[in-house]
Amino acid sequence: MTKLREIIGIIKDKASQSKAAILSNRANLSLLRATSHDPSTPPAHHKLSTLLSSADGPRSSASAAISILLRRLHSTHSSAVALKCLLAAHHVIRHGTFILQDQLSTAYPCSRGGRNYLNLSHFRDRSSTTSWELSSWVRWYAHHIENILCASRTLGFFFLSASPPSPSSPARENKEERVSCLTNGDLLRELDSLVALIEGITKKPHHNNKIEEDYSKNKLVDEVVGLVEEDAVMAVSEVSARVNEFKERMGLLSFGEGVELVCILKRLEECREQLVACCSCLMQKGEKKRFWECVRELKEVAGKNVLCTEEEGKRVGRPERKTESDRFLDGRVVLNSVDLVRFPSSRFF
């Protein structure tokens, strides 16, 4: 039965590619060749590169290519095809032009609500046991792509991109310089979105030993896992820059900002075991140790500051005022240079 399905898949691929060739649809033909029904072989890199080159040109060409990709992703019932479509989307994020990346991002605007942009959280391929198990990888990988899109929107650029950024992109700036110019609120939002990305990565599907052994021979799954692990390392680098910046700002955080920071860092620490296992081959031992030490130290300092602020508020209390204008009486409002000009980062003082 499995052999029959494989033969049917091959026939479907040949028929679709022949139709696209007759219609002279270069983008569609490139996509069909890169997203075949073979459940164990990833698309060749030259096929993905051809797919990207077919979308070179004006914005209309990029928009058409992304539309074709998403249409195939949402119309297929094959877990192998869906996984390869997601690989193609990941390739756009990594290596696509700015226009192509922008079209992928705007295809699912934030106004839709939530993070389920690709709408694959209920994807199931019941055609075989292998396809059923492969469906869990489709759901996990789709969620990862959604988290990348969400984090990239929050940061204002595709931070995983290996392509040259646009001249106006903030990615051209030095990473440390860029984060030092952010407000506390923006810095918290960026850190939150990056930690959400890492949380999703650590929820990789787990199966019984027999299935794990089968997947260890599956090059398609290996390709997906390898790319996601590389994303994890890059996300950790972005998080590290923001953790270091918060260490510079500890005296400038409000009570609410301190509480939010502690909560985000706790979520990050809960991912430690899975993340270390995920990135063990891609990060140096000393580098991993320094990163987690910085996270722990920042969480402890931020937690102490929150407790001190809370205790001070309870001890001092809020003075009673009969009217709003009372705050201007008796010389109780004193302005100093820090009140007049307050920089986000303490390194400028």
C-alpha cells in the first residue's frame, strides 16, 4: 500500500510539472520541482535557488511567487509536500531578497490575531503511519516559521537573513548600538518575541524509539532540524545582546518593567535543558556557560530590585493630596538633569 502511494505521488509530481512546463509558468514549475511527494528526501539546494531566482524582478513577480507557494502549502494533504513548502518559506527568510521576504511577511498581517498565521496547527495526513507522524513535524515547523515572522516584525527586520539588508534596514547598524537606542518597552517586546521563538524550538516532536530510529534515516527531517538549530543559535545571539543591554539599565527600569523582565527570563531559563541539547554541536561550551550565567545574574538582580521597590512602596506609602495642584506646592517637585534628559541606556551618563 505504501509503495502504491509513492507511485501515485510520483505520477502527481510528473503531471503537475508537465502542466506547468506547457503553460510556461517558471515560478510554478520551480516550486513543484522543489516540493515533490517524496517523504524522505529534502529539496535540492539548486532547486530552492531556482525558486528564488524565478521570483527576481519587480514586486509583482515576488508577490506571485509567494502566492503560488502559500497556495500549494494550503491545498496539499501530503505531509511531505507541506514540509517542503515550509522549507521553501524558510529558504525565503534566509536567502530571499528583501522584496520577497516582505511579501512573505505581509501575506499574513498581524491584524489576523494570534500567531497561527499559516493556519496549520490542525494539519493531519492520515494516508499512512509515516505520514501521520510526519504531520507533527509539519505543525511544529509551521509554528517555528510563524514565530520567525512575528519576531522579525517586532525587531523591524529579518534577523535570520543571510541576504544583504536594504539600505534603510536597522540590521545594518551594529547590534549593540541598535539595542542601546531602544526604549525599555521596545527592548522588552523584542526580548519577549525572541524568547517565544526559542520556546517553540524546544518543543520539537518526540516519538517512541522505533519512530526516532526511522526519522534518524529521514534526510527531510534532518534538514528541517538542522536549519531550526541554526536559527536557535542566532536567536540566542540576539537575546544575549538584549540581556547585556538590560544589565546596563537596571537602575532605570520601572517596577512593572522589572516584573516583566523577570518573567521573560524565567521562561528562558525553563528552556535551558532542551536548548542546550538542541545547540550542543553549534555553540562552544564556554559560550553557552557565559550566556546562562548572564541570564541568571540579570534575573537575580532584577528580582532583587523588584522586591526592594515593592518593600519601599509599602514602607513609604503614597502621600495624600487633596487636589492635583498640591504636587506643585511646598517645593516638592525638584527637577534635575536626569529628569530633563533621560537616556534609555546608562552607558551615556
